[in-house]
Amino acid sequence: MNFLKIAWFEYHRRIRSKWFIIGTFGMPLLILGISLVTGYFAGSGAGLETKHFGLIDETGYYGSQLSQALDLRYADREFAPLDIAVSVGEFEKLQSQFDALVIDKTLEGYFVIGADFDRKPAVRLYARNSSNFRLTEVVEAELKDILIQNRASGLNLSNETLAELFFDIDVDYYDIGAVEERESDELIADYIAPFIFMFLLFLGIFTGGQLLLRAVLEERSSRVIEVLLSTVSYNDLMGGKILGLGLLGLTQSAIYLIVGLLAGNYYGLSLITPTIGALYFVYFILGYLLYAGIYIGVGALFDSEQEAQQAIQIITFIAIIPMVLWTVVIENPNSPLVNGLSYFPLVTPFFMMIKIAVGETTLLQVILTILLMIISVYGSIRLAAKVFRTGILLYGKRITLPEIIRWIRA
Amino acid sequence: MIELIEVTKQFDAIKAVDAVSIKVYPGRICGFLGPNGAGKTTSIRMLMNIIHPDSGTILFNGSVERPPAYQIGYLPEERGLYQKISIFETLQYFAHLRNVQDAHRKIKEHLQRFGLGDRHQSKVSELSKGNQQKLQFINTILHNPQYVVLDEPFSGLDPVNQLLLKEILEEMKQAGKTIIFSSHQMDQVERICDDVALIDQGRLVLAGNLDDIKKDHGNTQLQIIPENASDLEHEFFQSQASEIRSGSAYFNLIGNNKSKLIDQANKKFDLRTVRVAEPGLEEIFIHLVKGNQV
């Protein structure tokens, strides 16, 4: 029963703390705020600058055509990333003048359309650096369209035939068996939702883990540990902490999921199915317990939070893999890399959560990963218990790896 | 009663506690004495079930069964409390872990007695070091434990609170509690304890009733201080005194030579002080430990 009392103590004193409240409600607000602000800036173009290029047009035709095409391309945007100033004339005569403009940074660079562009469709770019390849791709594409249209019109085709030749294609998305086309915000939700599930899992597991580390360090550095251990057993103390702080992480996750569910309903999106919700909690619990063992073990070995945090960084570095690879996982959920990493216990919950949310996993894989996690959790908690038992009372002593190995073997 | 029987604990190559046997009786205070690193804290941690002995037995009232937490009050040497919660919450948490009935009232009474009555809502971190010590002591005895183990309980307390602590120790003794008092300060142990156990380098050097130990191991000496320090050069002192240092001559008392020595000295010299010096625990300990090392 003592371990429930300890769990309640850890849970209760932290859930009332202002940092938990700020962290829990502040984090989503912060993320929302950042996405709104960046969205605003991306839309308005603030913070970005228009790149100015020159163009020497020896044909006297394609330069102005390109200029018009670009105007049309960026017409419905508040901000045009590319601006081209066209001069008709010969390259040899204009070269030194344009070079000077590039050197004094009025222009990023200048394009040259040769007099024989009709027959030899090539464009030269003279520039300070070659970092603007995304913009030159636009120039390539527009000039290609212009040239094709120009050549087509030389064939004396009717307007109807021309219209049949030049068109745009949109891909419309349908669910299997569905009649109505999917909305574009639904498509975004499909892409983002798996990430959000993984991110929440990540947040919950590591919030719990960090709190656990701090709780162990607090009892160690404040020296309250010895009185505690004369009152309760090691297992009660460790188990109570894991349970209490795990419940805290779970509370946080539950708040987020409920908010997500309500927000999803409001926008008519069904992001969380009962299966996803249930598996979320299964992987949360298993992932949390795995990391709890690691965090407790590390907490029992170090005197200062700084040293402990340095040691834990290595683990955090591994755990960051899914945060870096999430787009790869969403786009290639069944690639050998993703499938392989899904069986690496430290990242299994995160990879599996994405795969489940995308709907690209098998029942067998879910069962196998859960079994693997249970075995890993058993190992992690057992090792942590051994390290905790011996390390927690060794104040002010630098503990070496051979010592730790000896404790574990004992 | 607490009994340690042939208890041994080894850390790597070092025998921290080596076949130590001690009996601690109810209604008495037993002093654990020894220099730093002698094995006192390790012995206490084994008593508290925090670490396990490699061999030997620990009995509480004749049973190997460890008593429940509410029967044990432990004030470790390395001690501290949660800093970010209030005094009241701290005591409440531990009382809850020890299944204390009527905890609210007991907490208030104890805080009152230690002069912390109006501060029960203060955070522990806001208390002075001395007040934190008091709080730790309250936490040790709040649940009225049968077995009380105090490791250096006086460190950090001012004289007024040292007195209060002594008073409470006396009360607990009268109430029949079994009390262990560990310290490396011999004079404190001498003043408070009924029994002592001297530990050095993990071994029990000496154990038993304090008065008996003094009788058995101490040399009662006669100390004479002449008015003129130069008198100490006289043949009387030089031939008969066992030791002459810092203006005093010390004579070992053998049989009934006490009054004879005083008479002789009084006739020959002008004397400032004549007194019979009881052996101190410290001397006995140093004597025994040195003997150990030879």
C-alpha cells in the first residue's frame, strides 16, 4: 500500500505546481502560436525578400513573354519571390554593365537568352552564387511552356486543338467506396495527425522521464532518501515514483487527446479512432516504463542534475530519431528501414504510433512489438532496481562503469 | 531490545563492520562511539534494513522479523527533507507512510513544543538550518516509535534546542524506548548514555555499561598543581608522578596512597589545586584503540 501512497504524493504535489499547469496548457498554445505566426509570415511574405535578377534577351521576344508569365504565376500571391528585369540587346554589349550590377549586389545574377533560342533552347545564368536553383527551376519551366506554345502556334492549329493540347491536371482524393471527394484540409490532417500522435507520445514519455530523474535526484541531493528507506522498501519507493509520475504524463496525454478529439469534431475530422486511442495508451505505458528504468538508473548514479542531464543526453539523442524521420515514416511506413527501426525498443512506440495512425501495420507487427517492449521493460526496470538499490546511498562518489556492472551482476 | 549478533558487512576489500555484537536495552540509551569511518553508519543502516549484512543476525525483541515502520524512528547523519513543500505537508506525508492515527493533532503539538507552531505553512526551504534540524527530529519521533536511532542528533542545534532534545531523550528513556545514540563526540555520549559500544575500524572495541567501563578501564589519577611551576622540577614529582604536563603532575592511585601523597606534597610545597581525575571516555577509547593498533 505504501507504493500507492508514494505515487499519490508524487502525483498530487506536482499536478498542483504552476510549472505543470504552464507546461501542459502552455505547450500546445505555444505550438499553436508558432504555427499561426509562421503561417502569417509565410502568407504575407514578411521576412522573405524578392530576389532580383537581370535578363539579357537577344531574341527581343522571350524576355517579355517570361516576364508576363511570371507576373501571372505570382498574381494571386502577396509576395513574388522572383523579379526579372529584362533588357533587349546583345550580350557582348551589355555584359560589363550587368556584371557591375551583380558585383554591387543590385542583382543576384542575370540570365542570357541567346539569339538562337528558338532552335537551341538553352539559357545561361551568370550569378554570385548558385544557391537560387529553386528559382531557376521556375525560369526553366516557364520558358519551356512558352517555347512549346510558340512552336505549337507555328503549326497553324485551331484554338480548340491548342486548348486540347495545353491543360493542367489536378489529382482528386477519394476514400475507398466514398462518393465525395476529400477536402484538402482533410488531406493535411491525414499527414499531420500521425505526427501529432507521435509527438504527444514523445512529450508524455519524456515529461514523465524527466520528472522521474528530478524526483530521484531531489531525494538524493536533499538527503531525504535515507529516512524514506527506513520507512518504506526500495521497491515501494521506486514503484511509487514510477506510477505517480507516469500518471502525471498520462494525465497530460489525456488532456491533449481530449482537446484533439474536441477540436477534430469541431472541424468534422475524425482523427482518433478507439483503436488508435487504445494503442496510444499501450505504447505510452510501455515506452514510459522502458525510459523510467533508464531515468531512475541515471538518477541514482549522479549527485547533480547537470551531470545526470549530460548522461541522459545520449539516450535523448536516440529518442530524437523518430522526430527527425517522421516524414520518412509517414511516406514510407513499410520500408525496410522503418520496419527495422520499429523493432528497436527505444524508438518502437514512436515508429509504431505513426504506422498505426497511417494505417500501415499488421496485427502481427503490433503484437510482436508489444511483446518486445514488455521484455525490454522487464529488463530495464530490473536493472534500474539493482542500480537504484546500490547507487542511491553513495553520495559524493564518482561511480565507475565496472562498479555498475558488478552491482547488476550481484 | 535490539541485538546485533556477529554482524559483518564488507564493501569490496574493506570490512566496514566486522563480527560486531551489541545489545541495546529498552529504557536505556546506548551510545555508538567511534571515529569517522569506523562503521557506525553502516551498522545503523543494517539495523534500519537499508543495507543487508553479509552475515550475522539482527533481532528486534528476540525476533528476526523487522518491526513495522511506525515502530522505528531514524534520524540519519546525512539528512534532509523535501525543500519545496510545507512543513505540515512534510510531516503529514511521513505520518501517512507510518500509518499514524490522529496525525493532524500530533503534528500541531510537536511543532508547538519546538517553537514552530506558527510556521506550519512555511516551505521547508524557508526555514533556517537549525529549524530544519528541529523539523527532522520531529519527523523522527512524531509517531512515538519504540526503537529510536539518532545519528549525530545534536549537530547544527543551538544550546537551547540541545537542551530540549536532551529533555525529550530523557522522556523517551522513561517511557521505555530503546534508543541508540551515535556520535563521534565522546563528551556528549558520556553525558547522555547509559551504555556504550565503541567501534573502530569495523570492530567492536568495547561494549557495556558506561560506569562499569570507566571502573574497569580507567586509571583514576591524582592531579596536583603547585603554585610555582618550578616546583615540578623537584625530585618528589620527578620520581613519583606518572606524568608531568602543562603545570600539572599526575599520580596513579595504587591502593590507599592518595592521602599519603597529598600530605607529602602539602608539607613540601605551596599547592594551588589538588583533585582526583576520573578517566574520560576519550582517554579510554584512545588507550584501547592505540592498544588495538600495536
